[in-house]
Amino acid sequence: MSTASPNPWAVTIGGGVAVLVVGWLSRHVWSVHLPKAQKWLSGLFGPHLHFVYQRYRRSKAGWGNQPATGIMIDFWVTSSYDRPVAIFRGELRYWQGWRRRTFSRIQLETPLLPGRPTELRALFPVTPPPVPDDKPFTASVFFIDNYSKRHRAGKFTFVSREPGDVLPPD
């Protein structure tokens, strides 16, 4: 038998069954879901790299004897780690039709010192060109550090640049 109470969330069930159910739920949430939440929150609030882009460009390029699309992005990177960290790999993720593609590129291996902004230039010669030259190209950029942590730098839309185009000032 259930009785109404002024608090819509408080329901009194005869025999204290509600207390037992709430106790079981709280133990279950604290023992099962809290460790997952702590791991997720440590990824959000733990040490990470902060990326501020300066400029990004796209151009026609070549890689070996194959045509490619050249992607260049300049960043300022600041580390919130308490020790030096290095970026070992960069990834460019983009969609081609219904498939997600990832293009990896080795990046610099110089250490990023804690709290000091450092300039970083990422160059990605993507082969084959993912879109025709006259269409915009959208991709997300990720960097992996020497602690195997993935850092998202952002999502960028690259427009085509032909030789002779006037580029915006830096």
C-alpha cells in the first residue's frame, strides 16, 4: 500500500521495502558506476594539453608520385602536466561517404614544458585527396602524447587555395 507524501520523490511502501530498494541502488551505483565516472572525470579534469590554433591552410601537394592534399595547422600548445610531455603522433579524422578515415602522421618529439606555451606546426599530406579541390574539407585533429593519452585539438574546415589566391593576413 502506497501513501501520498508532499515530496513527489518520497514514496512510503509498507514494510520498509523502499528503504531496502534505495539502499541496494545506492550501493550498486557507488560500487559499479562511480569508478567509471571517476575514470571519465579524471580524463576531463586531469592533466591535458591546451591547443589554440593560429592559422590553418589546405593546398595541393604530392607524396611520392601520388597526388595529395596538404594540410597545415599552426598551434600554440600549453601543457598542464607537472612534468615534460612530448607529442609523438598526430591524427586527422574525416568522413568519406559513410566511412570514417584516419590519417596518422609522426610529429615532433621535443618536450612541451609545463605551463609554457610552445609553437607546434602540424603537416598532413593526405593521399589520395579526400575531396575534389573545389570543395571544402572538414576534419578533426587529435594528438597522442608519450603517455598514450589522446588530445583533441579541434574540428577544422579547410577551403581550397589555388596559387595566386589572396590569403587573409596572419
